[in-house]
Amino acid sequence: MNWQKFGFPVFVLLMLALPALPIPDFWITQLNYIGLYAIVSLGLVLLTGVAGLTSFGQAAFVGVGAYTAAFLAIKLGMSPWLTLFIGVALSVVVALVLGAITLRMSGHYLPLATIAWGLTIYYTISNMEFLGKYDGLLGVPPIALFGTSLGSGRGVYVLIWIFALASALAVTRLLDSRPGRAIRALKNGTTMAEAMGISTFRYKVIAFVLAAVLASISGWLFAHFQRTVNPSPFGLNKGIEYLFMAVLGGVGHVWGAFLGAGVLKIVEDQLQTLLPKLIGTSGNFEIIVFGLVLIAVLKYAPDGLWTFVGKWLPAPKRVRDWGDAAKLPLRDKPKPGELVLEVDKVRKEFGGLVAVNDISFQIRAGDIVGLIGPNGAGKSTTFNLVTGVLSLTSGKVNFRGQSVAGLPSRLIARRGMSRTFQHVKMIPEMTVLENVALGGYLRTTSGTLKAILRLDRKEERSLFAEAEAQLQRIGMAEQMHELAGNLALGPQRLMEIARALCTDPALLLLDEPAAGLRHKEKQALADVLRQLKREGLSILLVEHDMDFVMGLTDRIVVMEFGTRLIEGTPDEVQASPVVRAAYLGTEH
């Protein structure tokens, strides 16, 4: 059976048909809770597993959805279907405010911030008189559909699982799209994503808001399923439990959310019955067991339990359906000989250390300029100043006649400057083709809603056709379906170049592209770069392999201790005694 084509529909039919089978009400109720928990965990898969933003506060958003539904239905008599949209809208507003405050934090500060606002929302709800304080709100009406009440466990089961499965489908579609690839790029740092023109803060907010929306939907369903709400299910302990579900199932896998929710709920109930009998006293001993289980999972299955299930399922492979796709738009290119880049007395100081000291050089259309020097000469720092990764202390950088000094790297990328990195930056869990497609971000426009509704397929086909063309250009088309993390260092560097070319740049900046390549791979790379030069592309090249640089470049800028030592043709640089002294030392 083709799992990709038939597996999901079969699973949907099976889950939705369960209430019609002679299954005890207890297990239907258990499945209701699993569905509710899985919806919240899906948000954490997107936020924590994919985007790399750890949150302990998702239970607070569940509370926002639940209390909105309960209050509006009880106090104002609103239709539950209307309260769903109001609860989601309120959660979006709260998420936008909290995201604007906290999502610029990094390291351990962000998780601490989620704990803080999670507790704030919890205690705010708990102390509001009109929300019933700690007693909560009673008498939430059941949801009715076409005049039929869904008040029973079996009645609401289908609704819960329709939302759960629809959420899984939406997240799956999102991850296989332009915004999905941008969100995936967040986990491994922001430098590469920003260099591709992606606003990383914007996509952090998008992931945060989507996770809040899913939590709010779960809260709405919870309120009408329980028919009562109080603060206890929305505290910090429940937020930790939701994160535990996601990690247990597989925080990087969509279906890990369901597995984690199912395992935790079923095992928790069994332990609550079994442990008091074994120990002879009552208590929350299942928490101790879960703590030990979490330690074991993190040590022996850091990707969660889904990795064991996934071994039995066929690996998905992208269907090549872009053979006749339309071409992506091309940017206006500089004319031969036109001044593309002008670096004028750029300087970078780190405290009292001068890393780059008034460096100047120019690049014209069709030129390959090499930037060389001993280790610590300041080459990569200069590279980062030109591309906006680092801010200038002083000096000017003009690209195609316009100043780009002080601009963030994503805005410089929009002007037509693209780069690779000294240490390969990629998304190991994505295929080579998908990594290269990330380079076409600025040449496409589809957003989150289009991706979820699958209205972006025409544009996606054009993008993958372009990505495949760039891989063919560097001789890697046969490896396009390989996971990028499985490649050796040499092919990873070539993949980075293909990704940079997918941006359709006017200036290509390569940071040690030949490092790790074998002799024949270097020759093939040199042939590619010469072809790019013939096509009029300008290239700035940082490299340690002198033979590679000398046989390829038009001009070379030699740096030493942050200063420009000499600039000239390869022959002039090779003949220079000061260059030989810089590399080999002097007799004295």
C-alpha cells in the first residue's frame, strides 16, 4: 500500500468510525482527552520541535480558549461556533503581544519568559470575580451541530478528532511549503535564514501564534466537553505536561504529538490505579515515574518514541511533478564591467581590538575577486561586514550604487547579494532539494494560509524546478532526495553553493568553498565558477587553497592582521615578497 497516498485517509476513517463500534465509554473518553492533548502538542511540535522555541506556557492559551468559550456561552448566550472564533482571535492578540516582548530572547531566557507569562495568565484568570475565581464557571452548554447536541462523550468525540486530524494535516502541509521551510530554518540559528532573505523574527511570531491558536481550539473543545472550567487544568504543571507529551512522542514529528499524548494519558491512568496498590498509600507517584521515563527517553531516544514507529513506515519521497513548471522570475543583472560592490575603508572594532582596519576594494560585473590571507587576517570578518552579519564601526559598503552599510543581512539579500558560510549551515532533516529550495525564498511569495490550503502548489513546482536546475549545474542532481545531514562535507559545501545560486544573485560571496573537497570536486567547482563568470556573475571568494585561487581569480586582495597588504593580479600577488613573508615568514 502507498502509505503517503492511502495511509492518512485510512487512519482518519478508522478514528472517526470508533464511536460506532462497541467500545466501552471509558475508552471513548480517554480518546477524547488524547485528541485534546494532541492538538496542543501539535503546536509544540511546530514551536519547539521545528522552530526550536521552548515554551512551558501553552496551557495558558488552552485556558484563554476555554474561558472565552465558557464565559460568552454562559453569560451572554453566544453560539459555541461564534465563541470559537472569538477565542482564537483573543489568543492571537495575546500571542502577538507576548511574542513581541519575549521572542527576541534567546538561550534560557525564552523558556523562563514562557514560565513567567504562563503563571501570569493562570493567576489572572484565577483571581477574576466574573470568571468565578478558583471555582471557575459551571453549566457550559454542549455544542450543537445541525440541531443535534454533541453533549455525550461519543457525540463530541467525532468533533474533537475532526479538529485533531485537520490540525495534523494543516501542520504537515505547512511544513512542506515556503513558510514551513523558513520556520525549519530557525532551529539552527538565524544567520543562514537571514542571509536567504528570511525575517526570522516574523516566522518566530508566526510559529508562536499558530501554536497559541491550536491551544485555544483545544481549550474551546475542552470547555464544551467538560461542561465546566476552572483554573487547575491551565497551570504551569499542565504546561510542562504538554511539553513532556511532545518530547515523549517525538517533538520534531507531527504524529509524535498523537503518540506522546496517547502514551502519557493511558499510562498515567494505569499508574494512578496500580501504584497506590503496590506502595500501599495514595499520592501522585506517577509524576516520579514520568520523570524517570523522560530521562530515559532523552538519553536513549532523544527524537522521541516516534523514531521507533517511523522505522516501520516507508520514507516519504517527493514526487517529481515540476517537469513543465514555469520559470521563476529573474532579477535585473548588472551590465559587463559595471561596478557591483565598493568597499571603502571599512573598519570593525571589538572593544579595543581592531579586527578589520580600513579595508577597501571593488568588484565589477563578471569579476572573480579573491580575499586571502593567513589565519586570523580578518577575511571572514570582512565578509560578514559586507553581508550585514556584523555592523560596521566605520566605512562604506555600496552595492550596485546604493549604500547597504547598516542594513540587516536579509535586506542586503533582497538587493541581490548571496553567500555561503565558512562552516556549512543547512537543515540536516531536510533533503538536499529542500535545502536548495530555501534559497528561492525571495523569488516566491506564498504565505502561511496559502500553504495550509494547498494553494501554493504551482509556485512550489516552479521553485523545485529551479532548485533541481541549480543542483544539475553543480553536478548533484542525483543526490537531491538525500537528507542533507547524510552528506559528506564536500557535497554539503556544493549544496550550499547551489542554494546561494537559487537566489538568482547579482553578487555571489563564497567563504572557503573548496574546503573539504577532493581534487576532482575542486576542479568541477572551478569549472562551475568559470561558467558563472562567463554568464556575467560577480564573485567574491575567500579561500585558503592557493592553487585554487590563483587559477581562478581576476584580482586578489591579500589581508594580514586586519589590514590590506596588497591588491593585484594572481601573478603580481605570487611575485610579491611581502605576501611570501606574510605566509612563510622572513629570515629574521
